[in-house]
Amino acid sequence: MTAPATGGAAAVPPAPPASRKSVTGTRRLVAAGFLLPALVLLGALVVYPIGYSVYRSFFDQAGSGFAGLDNYVEIFTDDTILTAVKNNAVWVVVAPTVATALGLIFAVLTERVRWGTAFKLLVFMPMAISMLAAGIIFRLVYEQDPDRGVANAVWVGVHDTFAESAGYPKARPLPVHPLEAAGGGAFVTKEPVRAGTPVQLPLIGVAAPDMPEDARPAKPPAPGGDGVAGTAWLDFTRGGGGRPNTIDAEELGLKGLKVEAVRDGRVVATATAGADGTFTLPREADGALLRLPESNFREQYNGVDWLGPSLVTPAIIGSYVWMWAGFAMVLIAAGLASLPRELLEAARVDGANEWQVFRRVTVPLLAPVLAVVLVTLMINVLKIFDLVFIIAPGSVQDDANVLALQLYRSSFGTDAHLGVGSAISVLLLLLVIPVMFFNIRRIRKEGRR
């Protein structure tokens, strides 16, 4: 016989245990079902490749023999790979810093102007271009030929504005002519000249397009005078038939050719040939040697070898900054728009000028945004590949080499060494992890504020 329940109430059976829920109120089994596809993809596309790369980096080229740390040692002993490591260090330091600085300058300067939005649009537009297209564009921009490369067209125009170009870069005398090489690209007469005796200075090797448009047929100097007179001309007759050391009817004067009278190593007189090639030196030139200085024959200035061994890395960094300065500007401008204006106005009321407001108020308040931009660009340049591969010619790719490009070169092709390629990929991962850790720590710190 069952005893009655205490207090006259029937006993209530205990409820079955409820399924455990997550913090958000979702059953954990359901949450795991939704996360499973993402976890599978993450494992297949990220975790497994990382693990296999670490494993493969300890094996030889064929993958059958254990190599230990030999592949990692080769990274820091092979000259080509070591150059890639050094160039990556230059990229990480220079490119993000310059792009962030330009973005900050653009954002601050365009904040108060009416056309600021249009300017920001123009600066940001390169972000819409792929790395491949940007590489092709700048490969053309950096062409050595000023007629094709924009950079050298501008540079040559500036240079020619302040420096006179040589008139006859490939001109030279024949062995039978009365001139001989004097060193440094100059030519000098074999015998001293005399007043009253005409001097002939014939040259060859000048192409028709290099001749001045207003050059006239050469003629002997006018008789008389107590100075030294002569003629400098192109000793070449089209179609043949001309005589050496003789002024023929169709041969043109070398207008603008500079002539110097030299005695005891010192220039005593100078003259410039006219349109018909004639020139006259004062009496001080009597008994001196005539010299055609090297300035007449310097090769035409063709600009800077932007894609040469010494400038290829800065040139490619310049193209990267052109693309990513707009990204930095947009983020910084967004941060600048959220700054409390009362702090800026208070600083101005206290007597601070604009530079002091910028340096002591604006930049410290923008520090979190600047950190985001800088860290993002640092991670981006650690894996830079497209621009270097496309812009750098094959002859200087070793000089412009970076780790991502070396990873590609080591992992593909007939001489591929997957062990070294895997070691480079592990090195890149190790370089990225500290930057990512810093970024995650900063984000968490910002989230706790």
C-alpha cells in the first residue's frame, strides 16, 4: 500500500533532460550540421595543403628520400632565393609604408575641397584593374624607348629641356681623313692648323634622319682673314661616286658641330659650324690642333633603364603603390570622417596650426585605421607575384625575384624541386602568421572597448 504524498499533492515525475543549447540558443547538433560543410572545405582547401606542404618540405626533389632541413638551408644559401628574401623585406617595409602615407595625404588634402570626391574616384580607379592588366600597363610605361614608354618620354623631355642633345652620335672619320681619335670619344687633327690655310674636317657615319633639316650643301670657307677657317661636312654622296676628303656637290655641312683649338692641352678658341659646315676661329688658333669634342658624338639620351637590375624592384613597387594607394585613401578617409570635430576645433582654438593639428591630433586619432591599412598591405605584399612576373623582363627576374615568384619557379617546370618549393611556402606562412596574430589581437582589443 502506497503512502499518501506529503501535503496531499500527487508526486510529479521528473522532466526528461532538455538537449543542451549553445550560447546563441541554437542546439549544438544543429549548429554543427551547419558548420560541417564549411569545416570540410576549410580542411580540404587550407588545413590539408598546409600540413602536406610542411610534410613535403622535409623530402628531396623526387619526394622519396628524407632531406631533413636541407631544403630550408638552401633557402638561405642559394643566391637566387636569398635575393628573393631580401627583396621581400624591401617590399614589406617600403610598399605598405608609401601606399599608406600617400593614402593619408590624399584623404586629408581632399577633405575640404569640392572636387575631393572626383579626385578620390580617380585615385581609387586602379583598384578596379587586375594585377595582370596593371602589369601589362606598366611594362609599357617603363619601356626603354621614349617613343613607346611614357616614363622615359617624360624623363627625356625634362632632360632635353635642360641639357643639349648631341648632334651626331655615330659620326667618325675614315682612316684616310686628317682626323684621329683623341680618347673619350673626341677627334683631333693629325697636324697643327695655320692661319690662311683652309681646314677640312670630313666625317662619315651620320644617318640621313640625324642630319639637321636646315643643313645646306657644304662649301669651302671664304678666302681672306687672319684667322683659321675651315669646313666640317658629311663626306658621303648618296649613290656613290664621291671622293674622300673632297667637298662634293651633294654633300651636306655638319651644322652645329663644335670645334676647339687646343694648344698645350688648353682650349684657346672655339667655333661652331654653320648650316653649310663652315667655321672661323680667331688668330689665336694659329699653330694649334683642332679638336672635335666628345659632346658632338655622345649617344642620344634615351632615358632611364627602369627595368634594369638596379631599378626594377623600385619600379615595380611604384606600380603597386599606384594600384593600392586608393585603397588606403578610402579607408583612411572613412576614419577621418568619423573623427570628433570638436577635438580638432579645440586644438585650433588653443593656437595650434594645421601641421600641429595633423601631427598631434589627427594622426593619433587615426592610429587604429592606419594600423588596419598597414597590416592589410603587409600581408598583401608578402604574397606579391603577378606584378613581378609580368613587369620584370626575363633577363632581370633574378634581380626582381620575390618569395611568391620563387615558389612558382621552384614548384613548376622541368627543373621543379617540390621540396624547396614547399619549404618556401612554409616560410611564407611563418612570415604571415605574426602579422595575422598582431591583427587579430588588435581587433579583439578594439572589440573590448
